[in-house]
Amino acid sequence: MERKQQQTEDMQQRVKELQHQVEELRELVNTLLSVIVEEPDGVHSGAAPTIPGQGMLEVCM
């Protein structure tokens, strides 16, 4: 009985650790996405900068 209780406590502790890691990773992903979508001038207009003469030939996302 004591062993099962210890296993349950260990599992609960592990779940808490994993939840904390998930929150940290979520913050990191949000930060990275913000950096990726930010335009070079720092404005978040959603419009990609246009380069005269280039078109969409060499655009990669």
C-alpha cells in the first residue's frame, strides 16, 4: 500500500514537472513565432516587404 502511494506521489510530481516544461516551451514557441513574423522595420502590419523585380519566385516560408 505504501509503495503504491509513493508511486502516485512520484507520478504527480512528474506531471507537475512536465506541465512546467510545457509552459516554458509554449513561451519559447510564442517568442520564436513573434520573431519570425516580425518585419525588418519592426512593424507588424502583416504585409510582406516587396522587392522590385523579384516577384514570388524565390520566396520560401
